[in-house]
Amino acid sequence: MKISAINVFQVDLPLKEGRYSWSNGNFVEVFDSTVVEIETDEGLKGYAECCPLGSAYLPSFALGVRAGLQELAPRLIGCDPLNIGEINRVMDTALRGHPYAKAPIDIACWDLLGKATLKPVYSLLGGAAQEDVVLYRAISQEDPEIMARKIEGYASEGYTKFQLKVGGDANDDIDRIHATRAVLKPTDLLVADANTGWTRHEAARVLGAISSLDVYVEQPCLTYEESVSIRRRTALPFILDEVIDGANMLVRGIAEDAMDCINLKISKVGGLTKAKLMRDLCVAHGIPMTIEDTWGGDITTAAIAHLARSTPADFTFSATDFNSYGTVDIAEGAPKRVNGRMTASNRPGLGITPIFDALGEPVASYS
């Protein structure tokens, strides 16, 4: 089997809530997502999606996905998409860095591998380790009372884990955390996610003010070193996200006892191949994960579900159903939330079929 063409689609994903806000005043109202279609000489087609969280969250941005694909695609025509290791070696030779731009190629090849072998992707990633996975709900940064009301609303939909967007003014963040924890059941989990937004002294102050609460602290500061400094000052469970950008940083974090959990974002690390490597390292070292991505729609949600379903439940802290946040469906067969949980399709590959009326015409094609 050979890659005969790579087609690239751009699709806007508006939000049901109108705006998603996080640390340092950042927000997005319409997400710019890229969908990749890999065609083969045997007629099979594979699909994937990459959707950065704006341009001020990670070293990634929507136009960068498509610019990276412009560099990569011509080198991949004629390659065997089922030889995913070689596909990644070709990409790493053709373009240094930019893992997010490589991720949709890698994921689409996993989709093709599943279709060629008539197996769902979760089976190829290690097999079903759980029937369905627990989801978290991200709560966009707003006034404390509004965030508390939103948590109550989402709790009624079956969510039991909530990721609170903080990383703003320290006084406001202290109020946000207290107000939201107060409306939750004792068994519900709350994560205060600063998204790198606090300086070290702000983080230390906030953690001191919430030290008596049942709450996780996520990525308080911009750098690994600053965040680990805060880790040393608190007994609260600690999550790292943005700074765990590949296997090397994960190994360092494990060796230095830098975190209790991580957020594993598939496109941030370069796709399912590298995410699986990091997943397996986490399982081997007892590190639970939130399995997710930067953002996306139906196809991203499907990839998340397959990686999460093949991960033991004890090490799946939570996962994300991004397709429930938006107003546009871009694929049939994608996972849907049921009582705060979702599962991956049993159909071959990712189990999705793109809705081309939603995707429109390709913005680029390579053959």
C-alpha cells in the first residue's frame, strides 16, 4: 500500500458557550481546525484532525498545521502508510520539531492501519483495557459565581470531574476555587488549572489559601522548574501539562518526582505513536493521565477515545469529549457522551466517516 494523495481541509468550530477563556486573558470564540485525508493506491482512506488552542497556548497555531503539512506531504507521497515507524522517521527528517503538524499524518495512518486490518485503533494500541472512559468538563474562566453555576449544570449531565480555568488574578482565583469546590459533591474531583498563568509568588499564595480544600493543582507556572518549585511547597495532588511536551520531559519528570499526574495531549507530542510511548511509560511508573488534545471536533474526540479505551482505568484520570463543546458536526460515528463517559467505536480504524458538506473543498491537495 502506498500514499497516493494527501488532502487538507479547514473547518471552523464555533463554541456553544460562545467563548472559551483561560489564563492571562486568552480566549477563543471559533476554533480553526485542520482535517487531513490520506488516500492510498488501494482505495483506502485515513482521516485525522489537528486543532491548536489558539496561538498563545503552546508553540502551535492553526496556520502552522497547514504550513507544516505543505512541507511534509510531498515527502510522504509513495510511502507505505502502514509502516508508521518509517512515516514518523520521514517526517522527523523532513521537518525538525513542530510535532503538532506531524500529528494528523500519524493519526490518519493509524486510521488506515485499522481499516487495512479490520481492527479498531484501540485494539492496535494495546487492546481494550476498559469499556468506556470517564470525562472531565473544562470550566471557562469567568466570575466565581458564574463558574460555580456552570459546574452545577454540567454535573447534572453526568460529569464528576471538572477542570477549572484559573491562572488570572490571584484573589479572583482563590474565590473561584472556593466557590466551585463548595457546590460539588465530596466524591467529585476539581482541578485548578492555571495553564502556566501564575508567577511563583502568586502560585504560592493561591496554594496556601486553598490548602484545606480537596483540589488538584495543574501547571501553575510557565516553566518546568518554576512549577516543580511550587510542587515542593504543597501537599495537594499535582498535575503537569504544557511542559510535558515529549518523552524526554516525561522521563525527567518521573525521575524528579515532579508530578502525580500528567495531561497527555495527542497532537502536542506528535500523534498516537508518540502518545502511546508516553502512555506506556506512565503506566509503567504509576502516573495517571488525562488523555486529551489541545482542541478539536469529532475526529479528535475519536482519537482520544481510542487511546483512552486502551489505557487501564486506574491510569486514566479522565478524558475529553471536545465534540460536545462545539456547534458543528464534522464526522459521523464519533464518540458521544453518556452520563459523563464515552467509548471508542468498535469499527475498523477510528470508526468515523467525515461529513464533507461540513468540511467543504480541500484547501490544499498533494499527490
